[in-house]
Amino acid sequence: MKIIVTGGAGFIGSNFVFYERKRHPEDRIICVDSLTYAGNLETLKSVLDDPGFRFVKLDIRDREGVYKLFEEEKPDIVVNFAAESHVDRSIENPTIFLETNIIGTSVLMDACRKYGIGRYHQVSTDEVYGDLPLDRPDLFFHEDTPIHTSSPYSTSKASADLLVGAYHRTYGLPTTISRCSNNYGPYQFPEKLIPLMIANALADKPLPVYGEGLNVRDWLYVEDHCKAIDLIIRKGTVGEIYNIGGHNEMRNIDIVKLICDYLGKPYSLIEHVTDRKGHDQRYAIDPTKIHKELGWLPETKFADGIRKTIQWYLDNKEWWENIVSGEYQNYYKKMYGNREVLDGKEPEA
Ligand code: NAD
Ligand code: TYD
């Protein structure tokens, strides 16, 4: 089988490429990535010479280029990871999020219609459901929870999901959608909470926690996400949406303290800074459907996953130090330089 994986030079896409090459070496993977600031060819170096793998530098908004590739490769499956993925950047500049996440998705699906396809899979997010209140731990996101987005990022992802539904209903495109909770693991760009805190802690730099740090995210080890997508593209039902999450809810402040503990760094590095605009309070997935229908369950416990992840960042300093020392410095200054340090007391753990 031939599988086009878009966004395969990013965090989850690259982990998916590795998972597929290991799990299904008989399949051919064609990775499409335009290598934005978040895409890194270095990440894919272990598969670049693999005969079952091809890398194509291509923007998913480039209709002509995408059609040409489909004509050449005649893929059986397309898995679309390519996206602008960082909420804080979407607050600064929403436009590129609309272009890549919505227009790019439509170009890919048009190519699927034109050249025929066995399956188009859209990698979406639990953020399309908006957020849940902190004082209602009994509430979870189900597949039929109404879409109710907060940030330009989640709105662009929700718009893409709606478009996928429209292509399925209108043109009969064989689609599936997965909506996963927050991922962590190797190769995550150090602008996201966990790798940012690891990198800063190792450099004894302040750990910028937004507001009080009481917001809750439902963390899943990236390989468990890859395994779920692999099951959906091979065994999932066309036209369906699958939630993916491991019932592992944690407050941001507790994650940051855990990282300090692992690295032997003092909590005094923690700096409470101006909150994110429109900050979602709590995400929590109900993964019953994918468990019942496809037998998926997360395999990595958070305690093991976070240990492995921290160890990976310790063992692969060069990978992220290159990022942190480059253009990223300007981003960091721009995004964090203006945040006021709140002088309120740190909340009780
Ligand atoms: P990422 O930012 O690490 O990687 C995105 C990749 O897409 C990069 O390699 C980038 O170069 C590429 N890309 C961006 N615009 C492109 C374009 N126009 N054409 C071709 N390639 C382009 O993102 P990630 O964290 O790996 O997320 C991957 C997908 O999973 C996204 O669709 C995201 O919405 C979704 N998701 C992420 C999480 C999470 O916790 N990170 C959770 C649920 C869902
Ligand atoms: P992030 O990793 O950006 O993922 P998302 O916003 O998609 O959930 O952020 C995770 C949580 O961590 C979120 O509640 C915002 C918070 N956060 C901080 O407190 N400080 C930071 O520097 C960053 C990047 C995030």
C-alpha cells in the first residue's frame, strides 16, 4: 500500500512515519512537508535512505504540485498531519492557520477526488470541542459533543473537520477523522509546554506558567496516538469520527513541577506570567468508541512516558539546541518578552 503522510517532518507526523515503517515495512510512505519553522528534515534522517520512504518538499496549498504528486504516486491512503499547530502563534497571526489548515485540507481532498483514494484521514484535535469547566470533572468530550471553538487554531481545525464531513457527504469521499488530546514525546518542537519547560529548566531559565497554571490537559504519549491512527486507517469505519485520549488529566503547574523534580531543578524557576488570551480551561476525552470498535487502549503510562521523553531531550540536545539557538530566539523574545510576571503566590499543589 502507498500512504501519503503530510506534515511528516513535524512532531506527530514523524513519529507516525517511524511507527508505520516499523509496523508495516511492506507499505511505502511518501512524506509531504513544506518544512515550515516546525518541520525539520533532521528528524527524518534515519528513514531518508529507506527504499520504502520518499520525502517530497511540498506545500499542501500548492494545488498543481499536489495533483502532480498524486498522479505520480497514485496513493491508497492520505493521512493529513500538516498544519499550523500552535495556539499562541494563532493568536498572533490567524491567517496562515486558515490557509494551511482549511485551504490545504481542501486541496488534498480535491486531489483525492480527482485521482481516487481508498481513505482520506484527517488528524484533528480535541480542541474543536472548546473547553470544559474545571469544577465539572464528570464531563468529557464525546464524538457528538458540539463543536465550540475558542482560538483561531481550534477554529481552523474545526472548519477543516466540517469540510471533511462535507466532502464525505457530498462527494462520497471515504474519510475518517480522529480528535486526539495533547501529545508529548520525542521530536516535539520546544514551543509547546513540555519540551519548552524541559529546555528552559536545563538552561536554568524561568519556566513561564500562564496564569495560575490550573488549566487541565489530557496527555497522551505520541506513539499511542500513532497506533490509534494506524488502526483507524486500516480498520475504522468510513465517515466516522474517533476521539483519542488516555484519561490522563493533569494541571499545567503539576506537569512543570514534575519536570523540575525529574531534572533536580528548584520550583523557584517557575514564573507565573500573563495568561493566554481566551485560555481553554480543561480538555478531557472520552475514548470509549475507539476502544470498543477498534480495541485501542493507550499503552504508555504517564510516569513512564514523561521519563522517556525527558531522557530523550537529554540524549538529543543537539536536535533541540539547534532550534532554540536559531530563529526561535526572536519568537521567544516576542512571545514572552512582553508577558508580565504575576506576583501572586503560587497555588497549592
Ligand atoms: P507540528 O507543528 O509539530 O508539525 C506540523 C508539520 O506540518 C511541520 O512539519 C510543518 O512543516 C508541516 N506543515 C505546516 N504547514 C504546511 C503546509 N502548508 N504544507 C505542508 N506541510 C506543512 O504539529 P504536530 O504537533 O505534529 O501536529 C500534527 C497534527 O496533529 C496537526 O494537524 C495538529 O492539529 C494535530 N494534533 C496535534 C496535537 C498535539 O498535541 N501536538 C494533538 C491533537 C492533534
Ligand atoms: P500547549 O503545549 O501550547 O498546548 P495547547 O495549548 O494546544 O493545549 O499548552 C499546554 C498548556 O500549557 C496550555 O494550558 C497552555 C500552557 N502553557 C504555559 O503555561 N506556558 C507556556 O509557555 C506554554 C507554551 C503553554
